[in-house]
Amino acid sequence: MEGLVRCSANYVPLTPISFLERSALVYGDQTSVVYGNIKYTWRETLIRCTKLASAITQFAICYGDVVAALIPNIPAMYELHFAVPMAGAVLCAFNIRLDSAMLSVLLKHSKAKVIFVDYQFLDVVHGALHILSKSSSSLPQIILVLDEQSIPVGSEMSPSRNLEYENLLAAGNPEFEIRRPKDELDPIALNYTSGTTSSPKGVVYSHRGAYLNSLATVLVNEMLSRPVYLWIVPMFHCNGWCFTWGVAAQGGTNICLRNVIAKDIFSSIAEHKVTHMSGAPAVLNMIINSPVDEKKPLPNKVVVVTGGAPPPPQVIFKMEELGFAVIHGYGLTETYGPATVCVWKPEWDALPPNERTKIKARQGVLHTGLEEVDIKDPGTMKSVPADGKTMGEVMIRGNTVMNGYLRDQKATEEAFKDGWFHSGDLGVKYPDGYIELKDRSKDIIISGGENISTIEVESVIFSHPAVLDAAVVGRPDDHWGETPCAFIKLKDGCVNVTDADIINFCRDHLPHYMAPRSVVFVDLPKTSTGKTQKFILREKAKAMGSLIHKKPSKL
Amino acid sequence: MEGLVRCSANYVPLTPISFLERSALVYGDQTSVVYGNIKYTWRETLIRCTKLASAITQFAICYGDVVAALIPNIPAMYELHFAVPMAGAVLCAFNIRLDSAMLSVLLKHSKAKVIFVDYQFLDVVHGALHILSKSSSSLPQIILVLDEQSIPVGSEMSPSRNLEYENLLAAGNPEFEIRRPKDELDPIALNYTSGTTSSPKGVVYSHRGAYLNSLATVLVNEMLSRPVYLWIVPMFHCNGWCFTWGVAAQGGTNICLRNVIAKDIFSSIAEHKVTHMSGAPAVLNMIINSPVDEKKPLPNKVVVVTGGAPPPPQVIFKMEELGFAVIHGYGLTETYGPATVCVWKPEWDALPPNERTKIKARQGVLHTGLEEVDIKDPGTMKSVPADGKTMGEVMIRGNTVMNGYLRDQKATEEAFKDGWFHSGDLGVKYPDGYIELKDRSKDIIISGGENISTIEVESVIFSHPAVLDAAVVGRPDDHWGETPCAFIKLKDGCVNVTDADIINFCRDHLPHYMAPRSVVFVDLPKTSTGKTQKFILREKAKAMGSLIHKKPSKL
């Protein structure tokens, strides 16, 4: 077709930076960020981010350089989500639970040139740089983020003027010309996969993917304009499931919390009339089990998006009892956070509550930003039958799948084999196309030749009234290969519950072979995003050795 | 950054086809299209469109070929919005008010290979092909769209089996492999600019632009999932302002209407619980002035998006009195429909109603899909001061601006001069960044060296209680150059209103020089999308000649 052109009038690389610029104009007077007594408008946030971007470039930051951060959910972490890309750089937001050893490994791998660090984690960074200095001559520049809500400014911690966040920002140029991506597939963020396995990989997000996933997140979570979003999910986790950029797209208000505790969650909701929040099932569980005097009635409908781990139906049920509207999504770091959502069908409203929550615990159907989500046999790449029973691997393709693993061509190629992203999760597909996770490939228990979904066993254990938290792993077994072993944390005051109680309860609700054969009462090891670290539990179960079978027990 | 790849796992050309496929899965049982007794679900719509796409390819349709349509807002027109792109072709939906002569010109220019035509317009197409046959040896294939809601199937009109829409579709292959765009900038639609000027141009839309504008339209018009959308704006007008594809993105229900009459609008709203509709101010005016017995109370909040011409504040006011929530957008065919939206600020709620509607009549701020909208001096390309007074040309850039004018490199280059799309509209910018149109460049009246915005004069005339419709153009004047001349249609029963009444009314509400000097009571000539054809009125005013000035009258 002749007569057509591509020029700056009709083509602009997609980038979330556009959301900030538009909100500064359209929602200029609207509150953008709230943290304690601190409040900014969208107009102010654009100015602050522009100044910060200009200041970042002073550290010889060029297009594609990595700028790291070790900061909780406070305004600085939010602002860096725009300022770093606006400096042409790539944001690498680290998990604040990292220790110095792991941080040094990731700093080295990322080649970060600058690291912004919250005062709480300065020692961890110093430790990491000390380790790093043994093998590297160039160390990242530290910029300290103080926090006047928490510690007095001007304490002995104050660094030299231009190496402290607010001072650096204040000296920035508000007329700085924003560096836009040259190509929309240029990287915007680097996110290391968090610790359910022991080998983190650097997942690279593009400006295009971030733009599209932000809009999709807004759409599938039914966010109108001017939402009020409470920050519970860490911004360092898939860039806050892209809500960082999504809230900007809709001119919303970000309510920041340094510490995620039930009391502050309920009072923030009441004070700011929160409309949306997100959190892993473990956080919802904490909310449910918080003391009565910390709970406050909700002032309006609050949508809570949960994901990051399969939510036990009981957790969904109890959140809805508290008045929250739960939306359940599923995804991975590699898919910018949620990739599927359990879109609710009106006819399900008529089901009894326990049926409803069981359905809502399904991982559902693809997000608006994706092209296809399927359950396939990884050997043949054929779709499994949509019978709700046949297990296969969850596979995903579309624009909101990562660019790849940084400096790991081999892992990238494996992940994208046959043109699909291989999630490593096992699941089934129902006749209506909704998927349900059964396990991580490596978590599934094989006992006497039968697959046992640890998620199914955990769901039953969670419905026991005394259980606060639970995880099931395989325990090596001389006879069966493996048998299910449950690690359980009981609620306060439930000291009389025994392992036999739990086992019998499971046998009442599950096929005999799926019920745990051993139960350990313990605090579960967690990642910072609330995921149980099953590899630690598997080691514990391994150390326990095989059950002793006098004669082959009935399964 | 090493280790990254682009492959089918993480890159898919953006196209609205994805919306249909997703809705067929996620909202499979939800009603997609309603027309009288006809009802389809999203699952059925995908199957029908796939079959239709396969059938279209039988006519030797290749990637990039044009498939035309001359069809009102009935299901066939909706389905072609997906089926034609799914055949790899470009949809050219013609204005159903075209006559044979104009249609023959456009058919020739578009090189359409196939034309789908509603039975009502078959004679027009036959006439056009007759004209075309004199200069061209290859004529487009006609496919007839019958309509069992309107005429008995099997009447003498029935063509040979495979040249009738439903028969053609029925023979299609439901397993047809959908042809996706090879590049997301490939064309999806061709829309001829409609008749406010006499030289139509072929505006080309891309799959990417259509995808992004559809999502932006959903977002700025506050559409949650499962909206119920009433089709009033013609689908042949900017592809229904991209609501064709946008409603699919949200799994909504399309309520089709062959004829846009107030009675059917009110009964459709009541019957289907419509949540959203769109229409030009002229249609809203028709709704407002419909007889009381045709009006029905609204069953719920109905958002009505208006645009296509500046809405007089009075029209907004009266629609809101009827219970509609008016969202005002502005755009052009070249911007896929609305490009700006008058985003409402909470503080405006406290203003008196006439102030509120005056503000809502502003064209507002950029749409989510765009990058920049500005008012510039076209000579210097400098932004005009944001003072609400200084006029300049509305200029636009971003991903939802057309690819260009088909086979008109010169017009494309002019439109995109200096990297901005030049709208040809004149406007001002307020201190808050909101823009307001003052006139089309060619409509502005220059009287004694003063610019007179015909939109401002029309707004005042519209607030006169006897006025149903009005348009102001310049009348040549020996002394002043031009003076304002008003063409007015009065409401039924208002026969006693005189030209002096109107002129005096305007002088009470406007500076003296802006008030019309001559008034003509007449039916206004309209385009099919409800725009007044000012070029016809200008000719009439020209034919009237100059006012006779005994002595220079006071301005």
C-alpha cells in the first residue's frame, strides 16, 4: 500500500514512561504517592522522577546500564521505577531479604553501576561490596535512602551530600530531556527469580512488555481511573506485578507501607479508602489470622489480587468473609507477574460458598496481554485433553513473556523451546478451558507410581481449623519411593493437635494414598514474597530418612 | 545485554484478532451480538468469523487486499471487522449514505476486490459498478447481505448460493488457519474521510494502532469487563471509534440497531441494560428532542461517549438531565476516532450546572493511547501559551495516528509535517492543559480582522429554547470581509421566532461583532455521521451576496 509512512507523528516506542507523563497532565493535582506524612501529586512525581533521572546520569550511566535498588515499598522505590528507565537505564530491584553473600553474586552478575539502598539494608550492601571487592576492581556506587518517617535525618548515617537520595534528587535538573527507549524491546527491568530454587536467574523485561502488561493488569483487575492502591506485594517482585506502572496509567494513588502488618493494612484501607491491593496467599492468611482488635471494617469494596502461590480455597473464603473481593491470578517472574486470572462467571454466584472458593482457587484463563496459555505434554508439545485430570506442563506465549535470562543463552533457549515459555508448573485443563495448577514439576510427589499433587493435599490441610500454615513435600521411602510429609504451623492456642489428628483428617477428605504419612509441627521457611521454600523442607524430609515398614502398608 | 531472544514465545504482532480469540475462551457463553431475535455468544462469533474468513479467501484475497462493505450496524458489519483481517485483508467500511457516483470513485481508489452489501444498498452498488465498468475491466465481486429481521429470506433478491452472506459463511471452514499480520504495522482498515470537505482521502489503520486504540478506548471510557454496548455511532465511522474491537477486548455484548431512532434507543437500553453507547451531538440532540412517550427511564447508569463534532453545552446538560453520564471526546478519522477526552476532575462537581457543562464541552486531554496533543503555531511549531485565548492548530502524535493516506504521499507528508499530525482544527489551551476547539481552520470567520469562532456562536444559539439545530458560517461582506450567518432549524411549534429574535439573543450573550448579522431558517445538510456539511452552507451564504451597508455599521 503506497502513501504510508512511519514517523514520530504515528509511531512511538511503547514505554510506561508515557503513563507518568500523561498522568502528570491529566491527573496533575491528584495524589500519586502517600507514605506516612509524605504526599506527592502526579505533577510532583513527574518532576521528582525527571530530576532523579538527570541525577542518575551523573554516574556515567548509559543506555542499558543496570541501576540496582535494595529498598522496601517506600516512595523512593516507586520513583525509581520511572527515574531509572527515564535515564535510559535498567532497574534491578533486589529482594530486601537477601544476605550479603547472595547480593554480591547478583551484583556481579547484573554488573550494576549504582545501587540505591535503604538505610535498613546498608550493612548488607557494605558486606556484599566487601566480598565483591576481592574479585572485582569496579564496585557499584552506593546511594543511601534515608527515611524521615523512620529515623531522624541528620543522624550519624548521613553520607556526603550528593550520595543521599533526597539531596541527589534536589540537585537534579527538572528540564532534563528524558531518555526514551530507542526500541520498545529495549530492557526496562532486571528481576532475579526468587528463592524457591537455589539458582537465581536474571529475568529481563522490555519497555513494550511492561507497557502492555500494565494495561492488561489494570483491565483484568477491573481498575477504573483514580484507583487507590495499597502496596503489600513487594515492588521488587516482578515490579510489583506491574502495578507500579499500571497505577500510573490510571492516575491512581499509591499507598506505601514499609512493613506489611495487619494493623497498618486495615488502618490504611480505612484512612485512604483503598480500592485495590495485592498479596501472596501467605499475606492474606496473616490478615485473616490477625487479632480481632487490629481488624477494621472496610469502608468500601476492596479488590485483593492474590497470586505468587496457589491460594488454598479456605484462604479465599475467609478473605471474602471479611468483605474483600478476591481476584486470583497466576504467573511467574518470567511473565511479568500474573499471566492468568480466574475470570469469574456470573453463573457461579449461585454455587454454595465452598464450591465457589474451590473454583476461584483455579488459575483460570489467559490475561489480556498474552496470546496463549495451554497445558501441554512437554515431550510431544501436544495439548492435554481438557478433562480436568490429565496433567501436563503450563506453557505460555505472548508479548508479556520476558526477553530472556540475562547472560544465560542456554537457559533462555531451554525456557523457550518450541516457541513456548515452559513454566515448569504442572496442571490440568477443565472442559471450559480454565487451568488448575497441581504442582511445580520438581515438587510433585511420586508414591508407588502415583502422582500426588502437593497443592491438593495442602488445600485439605488448610481447611483444618487449627492450621495456620502448611506445606507438603515428598519424604524418601524405601518401599513407595516417596510418601507425603506435611510441615504444619498451628494457630496460637492449638497445642493439643497431634500428627494423627492431621493424618486422619486428611484420610477423611482425600484418597488414602494422598494423605500424609508423617507430620512435623514447625515454622515454615519463607521467601520474602511469602513463598514457602520447599527445597529446605525437602532437605529436612530427606534427613528424616525412610519410614520403617514392618510390612508393606496399605496405601 | 546477552542471552535475550525474540521468538514466538515472547513476541506476537499486536492485533485485535487476539481480543476475539481470548473472548471466545474467557467469555465463551456470554452474549456477543444481539440484533432483534438474533443472538450469538463469543464462542459462536469466533466460529462464524473464522468460517467467514476462510470463505473470503476463496475470492483470491491475498494479504493486503481490500474487502469493502456497505452495511449498517447489523451483525454482518460487526463480524466483518474480525473476519476480513483474519483473512489477511483490509476492511473498507463505506458510509451507507454514499451515492453511486461517489462510491464508484472510492471503489476505484481502494481497489476493493470484494464488496459486501446490505440489501438496502444493492442498487447503489449496482449503479457504482455500472459507472466503474466504463473505465475498469475488473469489478469487485458483490456479496449480498440479506436480513431476516427486515425482509423475508428467499425473496426474489436471493442471489446464487455462494454470493449471499449467510450461505457463504455456512460453507466456510471452521478449522481455517487464521492469517495473522506479518508485521503489526500492516494495515487492518481503510476509512475514507467523510464529507465535511469534498475530497475524501483513504485513511489507513494498522493492527497495532487498532489494538492500542481499542484498549485506550476501553480505559478512558471506564468500561469494566462485560459491558453492554449499544451501537449508535456507525461502525463505518472510524470502525465505530474502535468500539468494535474494544467491546471484544472486554467480552461485552454488542446491541445492534439498523436505524438510529429514539424509540429503539430507549427500548434497547431498557431491555438489554445498556451500560455504554456513543454518538455525535446531533444524535444526542435527537434523543433529547424525541417525544415524551418515546422516552423510557434508564434502568442503570448509561455512559454516553460523544464526539465527532463539538457538543453544545446545552446538549450535554439535557442528556445529563435525562440521566446519562456524558463523556466527551474529540478526534478525527486520522486518529482512529477520539484522541482526547475531557477527563472529569472531582472538584468540578461543586460548580453550577451551566459551568459544569461548559467545561465538559472542552475537548480535554490526550487519550491513553497517544503520546502528545498540543496547540501549536503551524508556522513556527511552537506551543501557544496556555491562556485559554491564543489560538493555534491542534497537533497530535502517538501510536494511534494513521499510517497515512492511501496512494497520496503528498497529503500524507503534509499531514505529518515536522513529525506531528496536523489536525486542521483550531483551538486554545487552558492553564490546566485542557484544550478547547474553536473551529476548523477553514470554518473560522474573519470579520473586520477579528477571528470569530463559529463553535462559540453556535453554542449560544443552541441555548435559545426554540432552537433544534444550528450552524454558523461566514457570509461574504463588502465592508467587513465576512460576517456571521446563522442557519437554524427551529423546534416543532416554534414558528413565531424571527431572525431578529435570534440576533438580539446572541447580542445579549456575545460581543456585538460575534453575533450573526443574518439568519436563515432551514433544515441543515448533514453527513451520515451527523456532522453538518458547512461547505454547502457556505455556498448558500455566498449566493446570498453581501449585506448592503448604507453606512459602516457598528460592530
